[in-house]
Amino acid sequence: KVLILDFGSQYTQLIARRIRELQVYCEIHPYLMPLEQIEAFAPRGIILSGGPRSVYEPGAPLVSREVLELGPPVLGICYGLQLLNHILGGKVSPAASREYGRKNFTISDHQDLFAGLSPHESVWMSHGDHIDEIAPGLEIIGSSDTCPAGAVRDQRRRIFGVQFHPEVKHTPNGGKILANFLFGICGLQPLWNMRSFVEATTQALRQKIGTERVICALSGGVDSSVTAVLLHRAIGDRLTCIFVNNGVLRQGEAEKVVRLFRENYRLNLVYVDASKSFLKLLEGIVDPEEKRRRIGREFIRVFAEEAGKLGQVKYLAQGTLYPDVIESVSFKGPSATIKTHHNVGGLPEVMPLELIEPLRELFKDEVREVGSELGLPEEMIWRHPFPGPGLAIRILGEVTPERLAILRQADAIVLEEMKAAGFYRQVWQAFAVLLPIKTVGVMGDERTYENVIALRVVDSTDAMTADWSRLPYDLLARLANRIINEVKHVNRVVYDISSKPPSTIEWE
Ligand code: XMP
């Protein structure tokens, strides 16, 4: 396995994903990881990430020289390269001009890191500092016109560094460089894949759980579904899943989930239809955060009540993923709460159960692959994210049964048409929002005064940033026509063309 020490680059997670794609297991840890912990981790290779700081400024994030001389090969990327040059006695200073974007890179040595590459490669640069004087023991193996020490190496100590970013797609042969480091230099084997993950995790779960029982909150989303099926594979009937219908699910959603898990998987599933109590609590509530709080609280209450009926249970399983676990280094300080997400996150605090998180090492794309290995239907694996507070935060203003019915119908049309046009899998999320205003229209000879539906369709890779999807006009036209013609009490459809930031994906 490989250790990635994080110095705060926006690309650190990308390094990890590239390495996993090459079927090598890796973990990201803050650069402050103590030496004994690094030794205990026993990495076969160490990568120093990029970062926003300068190695020469006071208080810059550094690692000790021992880390470089621990034994496993080291690869420094961007700030990581400058850092190792600095530690080994070289000099780093601000470059005459910031180098940003695609650059031509000349490779002067093809023995190890750059084996199999051309003399000239296109690479992605993003830096303000560069190596001014190279440290003793290092030699230059590549350069660009503005960056003479663009790649360095110490063959004896097996220390390597590149100024560019091999982990981004804009460096077309970046994957080859990482592969050379992992397989050629570190001597690793490509053994990490989702089939072996499923096998190993099933065994480990069996061993850990023994004859105890586990409960799991199933939402029908990818993460909780994969968690449930994986546990079911490991311990069968000693897993009980609880699926709570909170009254603000999509059309037909509850029935679909119940059918899939009861009939196809024969999973022990408790279905609780708590729609009435949730809708009662939402009466008269218009504030989005208050909606979230009430739904979150009621969910925990219902879940705990059902769990209480099951008798002796030791574990609670959750579909936590790796991005939630990584303790990334951020130099921006704590960020403000924009929206209180992860409304089921409060479960472990109120329930005296031990947590089991079988997916906590995985990225989302890996979870999808595990789902595939476990035979989950495509439809489930590629499902868009759906917020815990569901349609309640897509009905602006008060949530009523009438308004829910309108939104459900419109939303179902959106999904149906997106899938039919082959766009569902291309976008991050696609949904309808019911606005709290009415507008005038004309139907036949009659004046109408009815509701407005907003369409929200976005492209994104992680929901942190997003842009509105440039859907074909005829698809947009079909969506609008069908919604206005088929959904009673809607006479207008608008398309949201805001990006995140400054907007958010959801409207509430
Ligand atoms: P925003 O609206 O903040 O959404 O751009 C980012 C992503 O998070 C989802 N989302 C939620 N998920 N509970 C959830 O479980 C919530 O309260 C919640 N609010 C937003 C949203 O659908 C998008 O994928």
C-alpha cells in the first residue's frame, strides 16, 4: 500500500483515485502524521502531495528528513517536489512568472519514472515557486522552458519529484508516470480490485460480527444499498434493515426499494410507513433548515423505536465513504455551515450501538463497482443522489399532500425523459422543484392561474461545485410540454441556469 501525505492541494484526492484505478491501495493522511505512525503503516511508497504554501515561508508545512530516508521510494508532486528539494538542502524561490496550464515538457532520462514516455510530453502545471538550486544528490530528469528543474531524482535513495501534476487528466501520460512509480520503482502489484475487496470484506465482517446481530438504515441510495447487500452476503439473516418512508420520497420509490430487497435479495427488511407523522410535523413549516431538523429528528425517533423492537442488537451499519473519512489538510480554516446535510448522521449518538462502516475505505466509483460485483441492478447503482429531507426541500414553502402530488408527477416525468434521452447517466442530478408562486397562463380560451415548476439539472463530480447541464433544446421542450400537459395545476416550466457557487444544487 501507498501513503499519500497531504499538504492541502485541491488535487490530493485525485492522486488517491488515480492510484486506486491502477489497482493499488493507498490512503491519504495529513503531513503531520508522526514518524512512528508512518512506520506502523508500513507503506511501500510515499507520495508528497501539492499544496498552496511556499516551503521557504515561516510556518510552512514540512516533514522531517527521516520521512524521506525511511526506506520506501518517495515521489513529490508540485509542492512535494519543492519540499524534498528544500529538505535535502536545495533552494526554492518564487518563479519569475506563475506557470499555469498545459505545458511542453522535455524528458532527459527514460530509465525509471519516465520509462516508456516520449522525449516530449504535454503536462499540467500549476505553481508559483520553483527549484532554484538543486539539492546535493538530486539530478534533473526533465524540464520545461520556464522550469529547468521540472523533474528530479536520486536513484540511490529512490527519491523522485515532478513539478507538474501527473494525477490530472490534462497530463495525458500522467497515469503511466504513476504506474512507473508504483510498479517499476516501488515494486507493487496491481492487486486492489473490487472483487478482492468483496471477498476480503465479507470474511472480515463475518469474523468481526461473529454471532451478533446488525441493523442498518436502508434509504435506497447507492451507499446504504451496497452496505446492506454486502452485510447480507456476510451474515445473512443476522442483518435487519429498516427502511423508513418519510412521506417525502419520489413516486413509487418505497415500493421499488421494498420489492428489490425483499424479493430479489430476501433481505430481512422492516418497512415503516411513517408518512403521516412526518407530514404532520411539516405542517406550516416554510424554513428549509427547520424542515431538515424536523425530518432528521423524526427519522431518528422512528428508527430507534423500530430498532428497539428487535431485541438484542450489537452493531449499526452505515454507508460512510472515504471522502467523509479523510482528514484533509485545509488552510482555509473551518467553513461555515451552508446547509445541515447528512441528517441521519445523528443516529450513532442516540443509539448505544457499535458502528460498522464497510465502505469507509472506498471512493464513490469504487462503491458502484462493488454494487456491480454484488449484482445490484444498474438502475440502483447509477441512481442520482437524493437528499435525506427528500421532496420537502424541493417544495419551496409549505409541504402539503396536494403540492407533494404535483411535484411527484413532474419529477417522475423528468426522470423518465432524462433516461429515455440517454442523459440520466451523464448528469449529476436532475429533478423538479415546485415554486411557491403562481403565474398566469392561457389554456383554450381560459385564463389560468397556476403553479410553476423549475427544472434543475447539473453536471458535477462531487457536488462541491456544479454547473447547469446544457441539455438539448428539444429535450427541454419535451420536458416542459409533458409537465404542463400532464401535471394538473402547473402552467409554466422554467430552467435553472445557475452554477454552484454562487448558487447551490438544491433550491433550499
Ligand atoms: P447543495 O444544495 O448544497 O447540495 O448544493 C449538494 C448535494 O447535497 C445534497 N443535499 C442533501 N443531502 N441531506 C442530504 O442527505 C440534505 O439535507 C441535503 N441537502 C442537499 C444535494 O442533493 C446535492 O447532491
